[in-house]
Amino acid sequence: MSNHPWKLVGPWYRWQRPGVPSAGRVSRPALQKYDGPNFVASFLADPQHSLRFIADDFVHVVKKLTPLNPATYKSKPRRLSEMGYVPTTTRKLFLDTHKRFYLVVCELHCDMPGFPSARRDEVCDAGFVVRRRVLRNLTRPALTQAQPIFNRLATAREAVSEFATFDPTTPLSLLKKGLAPQGEAMLSEAIASSLDHQQSSVQLNFARAQAQLVEWAQKFGVSLQVQGWQPSHDGIGHWMDVDETPNTITEQTFRLYPLIPDPRMAKHSGQGRTIFFGAVPTGSSDTDELGQARFDDVTQYEIRCFVRRFKHGSPRTPKCCGEVVWSLPTEVYQLASHFDLVGTSHRAVSMQLPDLSALEAQAAALPPNQLAPFRMVSPPDSNLEFDTDKDGNASNPSKSDAICSFSIPLITIVATFVFKLFLPVVTLLFGLFFLLKLKFCIPPSISLDAGIAAELQATLQLGLDVSVDAKLEIGTEIGDHIDAKLRADLGTEMAEGLEDDFGPRAIAEMTSDIYQSGQEQNAPSLTAKLQYEPHVEPEVTV
């Protein structure tokens, strides 16, 4: 058994330079995303085959948009909402119910020249912990002074992110048209110099904002404290302060499992490597003593992996575990909310409504005792009953006990009717017209001709207002068509309420979105948006 120090890092194929030791030494355990519950089998077959993190996998915040100019049309807002949904730099993990699953993957090496893999049989135990960081000494005066600093920091971070993704070749290729080679070179040099100057300015602003944040924290004594979860009773626990890398672990741990590749697969990414993996928990029934859930959608979490090695020269039994080797923490992440629209869209749910003709035939042919399997039992004086007079008004309310059986289709029909009845009431009463853009809140009959939709989209790109009631000369045909569809599909009252509250641009944009989402035959499949991480090979260094 060797006695070289160990280093627990990310898997080699996720290093900034795959397989290069200098890149691996500073790497963190990787979070890998999957779209099915058989993700462990997929990982064992090919560790690199996982979903790529895309824009949807960042936490978004609600932020006020820059107002349009002009902001209103005939005193009506030109946008359906002035609030935007803006991405941050924090990773978002969806829930199991969103059909997304995650693994944390790490790799064990000997911290010596060449950075060789440690031997798997020298590992006594392996696991990981889920932690959070909380602010200490955060007072109201401190929070008041911090708000403008946070705003400047967020603005500076956005600018840095934009420069990181900006591709100067696209605008440069347009400017180069018709220029001589010497002019192209001068233009390229000028643009490069300008971009370097702007990037330096942006990075300087970001560094200044960070320095101001540090000064603020020192002034008010604000600090970050890492906490781990300590179970106390069955399903009940609490967050407690812990050290970053303790040798005695008292917080709850989760298992890491060794990746043992098939020896017949010579090109398996785990061959010759000591890789461990574990399923990331995105939900739990655990609560603290006040009933607050252990995991929520507002707290930021991180994972830290660890391995224990056998004591040098001791028998290899679980009682002979010695030193604990910790990894760096993973990237910080938050959990998606249960009703996250992107998350819920990953798993399609179809509800088949009853066929009234078939129900009529069955009800006529079958005996009553076979038609109502859903039984409702009312205790004494708990069954609410009433009669109706000739005008349909309720009368003679009373309480009794009863056992009533109902058919599942009957309950479904009534529930659907109540939903359709109250949807326009809630929308109009509270002005929640944005609900009409949610797939489950709009009638499926809303549609536009493809030509009309294309013309509408072109008009919207010009930033023009299209009058719903065709009072403007611009887009008269589109306005008439939208008006007819809104009144036919939404109902006159809801369409008039929408027209009273919003300008034609907002209505036109919403109708265009409804058209695009309503074309079921052209809708992408649930796997169409899946993007996978590219397969990489280790770099060869000389």
C-alpha cells in the first residue's frame, strides 16, 4: 500500500484540458445531467454520455425590463408584462418529477509527479455531503447599504458574461465587404483594440464592485458560514455549522460508488481510472422541528465529496478507516420549484376527457351499480343538501348522512366545466391575462393561418403596433383576423377585457405566441431539445 497523499478532483473528461494533470489538480467534482431514471446504467456504460447544461439550467430572476419608447399606445401598455425573466450565473437543478436526474462524479489521484490514479482497493469509504452557506451578522442597515453594491455587481457580471460569449467575427465580416486587404487589416486591428479596451474596462468595473462588496462585509462583520444537515429523529433534523474539511464527519452523508468498467471495453472512459459517482438528492421528506423543508427552491447548495483511506499497515476492514480526503466544493446550485414551467414541460401528461356519446351508450346499457365506483361517505350531519325552486335558486338547506357513489367520468366532466367556467372569471377579475399564454390555460382551438402568422411576426419585428380593431391602416388584415379569433376562442367578454387593458402590440405578440405553441403537428418531441456533452479524448502532452 502506497502512502502518497491523495487528491480528489473532477473526472478527467470534464477538466479544462481533458487528461492534463495541471488542469486536473484544480478541478472540482462534476455535476452530470440525465433525462431518465436509468441514468446509472447509462453512466456505467459511458461516463461521458450526459446531457449538456444549457440556458434553461440557470436560475432566472424576475427583473424589470427597459421600457419601450413609447411605453404606451393610447394610454394602454404595449407589453403584456413589464417584468422580464433574466438568467443568473447560478446553476439550477430540476427535480425528479421534472424528469431530470443528476450524478456527482469525482476522481481520485495520488498527489505526486505525473498525477497517477490512486488504487481503488486502498479506499476504505467514499461519500459526499450536501451543504449550504448562510450569512452571519446580516442586519437591516447592512442590507440597505449592500443593495446598490449588489446591483452594480450584477450589472458588471452581466457585462463580463456578454464579452465572454461575444463573437466579433460576425459584425466584422459585414464591415469588411468591399474593402481592400489593407483596409481589412486596419479595420480588424481597430476593432480588436476597441474590444480589448472595452473588455478591460468591464473587468475593472467588476473588480471594483467585488472590492466594494468585501469592504462592506468587513465594515458590518458579515461572513459566510457553511452548514451541514444533522439528522436528530426519524425524518427530522437541523442545519448545523460544520468545518470545511473535518476529519470526523457528523453531518449526514450520501454514498459514492466506484465506477468499475467492463474490462472488455478497452476505450471505456473509466479504464485505468479511479472514479466515484453518486446520485444527487433533489428532494427529501426531511424537515426541521418547525416543519421547514430541508431542501427548498431559494437556498443555494453545494456538494463536497470525500474518501477515507485505510490506515497504513492496518488490516483492510471498515474499522480501520483513517485519513479523510476532501474535494473542492462543486459549483453552487439551486433547486427548481415544483411548478417551474421549463421543468414541468419535460414530462408530458395527457388527460383523456370522457366521450359523451360513449358514456350515453354505456349508461343506457349497463346497470347502475357498475357505473359509480367512486364512493363518498358523509358522517352524520356532514352531507350538505339543498333543494331548488322553480327559478333555480337554492332552498331548504339541510345536513344529513349519506353514502353516494359517483362515476369517474362524471367527476371529470364537472371538474372540466368548473375550470372552463372560472378561468375567464379569474383572468378578468385579477387582470391575469398572461395566463392565456400558458398552454393549459388557453382553448386549443386558437390558431392562425401560416401566412397571417408570418406577416404578423414580420410586423412585430419592425416594432409597429397592429390595431386589433383595425383602426390603423398598418396591418388591417392581421388586426381583423386576430380580433375574430380572440372573440371566437376566448369569448367576447375576455377579448374586450384584454383590449381594454393592453395596447395592440401586446395583444398581437401574445396571439402570435399562442399560434406558435398551438401547432401540435409541428411541436418538437420531448427529446428534440436534448443536447449531449461531446465525447472527448485525453490530450497528449510532450
